[in-house]
Amino acid sequence: MQLLNTLYVTTPESYVHLDNNTVRLDIEHETRLRVPLHHLGAVVCFGHVSVSLPLMHRLAEDGVALVLLDANGRFKARLEGAVSGNVLLRQAQHRAADDPAFALRLARNCIAGKVRNCRQVLQRGARESKVEADAALLTRGTDDLAAALRALPTAGDLDTLRGIEGEAARQYFAALNHLVRPPARNTFRMDGRSRRPPRDRVNALLSFLYSLLMNDCRSAIEAAGLDPQVGFLHALRPGRAALALDLMEEFRFFADRLALSLINRGQLSADDFVEREGGAVLLEGDARKTVLVAYQERKHELTSHPLLAESLPFGLLPYVQARLLARTLRGDTDEYLPYLVR
């Protein structure tokens, strides 16, 4: 499906340009890939990649996003054509963001979806664990997250809500180590969540995956005609896609599960990471391609949605949820219901 068709360019010094109605990728003056433009929903470039000006113009005309990330997946810029979002929908979104009661309700639902889905990750791990001590610790983690879910309705403001979410995240990441198979734990161990920069291999992998997920959620928000900058849970800040971050919360479990799968199946090793000066740990070279391939494949896996009568690829779920969010902002539904994994 076109919504899932993202071209990732990861090879340094690649040159991406327009060739009639195709995107052509050259490396050292040798053509490595041609992709018809009508197959693409986005082009994502990592690091030192050159993009021709004619291709930029054509992508903008065709509504294909061009996203620029640094070599480690951190967002740098996004090129798009004229905004086509429904102005009345965006006006309703801006009014809702200024309504403290509405913002609190929507933010609470975003966090409830995140915590509930993270709890499912730990519950599944506890059931499948062959080590009794690990199962006990994972079960304790699920109990902690259940307590966080019970506390959410008592939060009377966004700061209190964010405090509950922060504590739940701390408990979740503390338990995550016990989902890594024992032989890999010395190599892949995290001491809590660390960002900018990530301080261990697990955090480096999660940061990379979260960057990919963030790009997909932002695309979904914009496809629904919403303003990605105006959110409810995440505070407004120049350059921050706050609403895309809100939507991303309920899907973080997807990146977490994929990271654990890559580690436990031995698809990544210590050699796939490098420690930079200052203690930053980064995903390197061909390992990024391994992660990208796994990410795209996982997005094509079929899953169910509580409100739909048929299965759909996981990669379309952010688009479904963005449209449900738009319906809530229009007043067609009373509450935004986050996606809950089964």
C-alpha cells in the first residue's frame, strides 16, 4: 500500500535524483535503485545524502514527504508541498488545545493507551519467561503499571498526569532488562531510559526506532488534516511536532517489541554499536539497514483493530488513529480511544 511505501536512503554519499517519473539512486556514479514515484509515500534520507532540486520540486508537487535525518536517525528537517489540511478541523483542534478540561481528557487517554500497551509487553514476557525470578520481576512490573492506570483518573492537571506517566515509564524500563534473553544481557543492558545522547546499546536502538515511528505518526497526523505542532499531552514548543508525539505514545510498545526481537534473535551484536566521546552510544553502519528492514517488515504484518471488522497492516494503525482523533476534535465522538494491543 502506498501509505506504507517509504524509501529509506542510508548509504553515505548517495545521490538521489529525478529520472522521468522515477526516483533514481546513484552511488559513485553507478545506479543502484529506481523506484516509480507513484509507489512512494515518503523519502527518508539518513546522514550525508544528496537530493537534487528537481526531485525536491517533484516530491512537493506529488505530496511525497522528504524527511532528512542525521546518520543516527535524529530528525533534522521535512520538506512538503502546500498544506492541504482542513482549516475548520485545524481551527477546532486549536480551540480544543486551549480548553484545559478537554486537553486533560485527551492527554489522559493517550497515556492510558501507552501504559496499558507497555503492560501487555511485560505480561507477555512474564508468561513466556523460563526463568522464575524474571517472571516474578516482570509480574511485579505489570502490577506497578496497573497501579499507574488506576491513578490516571485522579490526576487533576497535566503536570500530575505527566508525573504518573514518568513514574510508569521508569518502572517499565527497569523491567525491560528481564525481557532480554540471559546470554545477551551483558551486551544489552539498560540503566533506565537515556536520550540525547543514549548511554547504552538498548537506548541507542530504541532512539533509532522511535525516530522512525515518530516520522510515521507525523505523516499520519498530516494526512488526517491536523496540525502536528499543536498537541495536548506534550507542551507546545517551536519546532516540536507535539501532536505527533501525543499519537506516538500508544505505539511505543511496537518499537520496544521490535528492539527486543532484534536483540533476542541475535540480529544485532556489540559490534553494531560504537561509543563516541562523551559516552554517547550509537547504532552503526549496516546495522541501521538491518533495523530498517525489520521495521518495514513488521509494519506489513496484519493485526486487528477493536473498531474495525477486518485485519489491516500495523503500519496503517497510526493513520486510523489520526482519523479517529480528527473525529473527536470535530465533535463526532465524545472521547478519543487509543489503540490497545491484544
